[in-house]
Amino acid sequence: MSTTAAAINRKRLLSGPFGAGKTTAAITHLHQLLRQERVRGDDILVLLPQRSLAAPYHEALRGAQMPPGPAVRVTTFASLAQQAVELYWPLLAPTAGFTDPGREPTFLTLETSQYHMAPLVEEAIAYLRRNAPDSDRLCIVHADPGPGNYMYVGSTITAVVDWEFTHLGDEYDDWAYLIYMRGRRVRTPEEWMQRIRDVIGVEIDPERLRYWRAVKHLMGVSIDQTATRLYAERVEVAPNLLAIGTAIHLSALQMLYKAVLAG
């Protein structure tokens, strides 16, 4: 674990892998602050990314060695945002365009939001099962094709890399991933289909492509949910897993909806 200190602002940044002792160091620092004169418990805010990470702090703050006085506030980013919205809702609602500004918003946790979105995923799975196209041939599927996974000299490709997900399957598995995922920042879907037609003479079937696009987005949603579980169960407490399980997950759900249910 590494420590960076900024003496002027009395700030410390601790970084290290899971189990390195960051929480223990933070609790020790918290005890030191509370032993100082003129430092009240309610002057301190412990802000955490997830509620499950608060348990060590609550346990430490209930110890017999704690000085008397107001309690330290231990909360999460989501709770802090919720409290701010509740406080300022009467000012925000009338100008935000809500149909009924008098109704306060309903807040969902990460777990309950995924619970309410589960029917959308289940309906998408049922749709894909009903409409699975027949594959007239099998080919080697790279599974992660596009910019960044090939080497080239000038305009000549010299190598294709990153074959860890390779399998036998439908060629549209790769076309969909290239066009709608890895390659979407380079060209529009229409430009990719025209490029494929011009370079190798393959005419992309839009309906078949739409189906496999939905399959790839469904796979993304599944990966996001796995990331959420790994983070929530503290198997791997990494910020990128939390981001994948929240913002990226919602984006993947939206794309899945566009590819299947809104099509």
C-alpha cells in the first residue's frame, strides 16, 4: 500500500490492492482525529462507494475506546445524493419539467434497480430464443475484432491479436461486435457495412446483423451484472467494477432495448 500526504490540506491518499490495509489505516486515522480537542464526531464525514463497506467503520465507532460526543456520519455516495435531492426537491421539481412535481422521487439501490430491470432482460432472452436465425455455415469467430486488435504496416494488416475468446460460430457474431461495439467510434454502422461491401464483397444482412447486435448487448449486460456481484460481495473491490455495474450497465441495457424491444 502506498500513501501520499498533502500537509497543507491535511489530506492523505491511500492506494493499494484489496486486503492491503487501507480501511484499517483509515479507521486508525479516524480514532486519532476524534482524540483531538475541538474535533466533534459530527464534523467528520466517512464517504464510501457501497453500503457493505461501512461495516468496519460502524464496528470501530461503537468500541469502548471511543470518546463521548456526537456520532461520526458514515454514508455512501448514493445516500448523500439522495439526501441532497430530497432537500432541494421543492426547488428543483417545478422547473425540471416533471408531470407531477408534488410527487417526490423513488430511490432505488443498485440491487433493487437491477431487480426491476430483470424483466427487460428476460424478455430480450425470450425474443432472441424465438427469433434465432439458422446458421448456414460455421466459421472461426474472433469475438473481439476491430481497431486495437490488429497490427499493421501502412495499409497492410500484418497480424491479428487477442484470440482468447475465439470459438466456432456465426460470422455475424464478429460483424455485430465490430460494427456496433469496438468499431463504433471509427465509423457509423452504415459506413462499416459499405466498407465491408467494398473491400471484401460481403453484403451484410441488416436483420441478421440486428439479431447478433442484440446478442452482443445481452452478453454485455451479463458481464455487467457479474461485475456488480463481484464488487458487492467484496471479491474484488475495484472502482472499475462499480462503474461497470452501474453506469455502463445502464448503457448496455439501453442498447439492448434499442436492439430488441424497440426494433
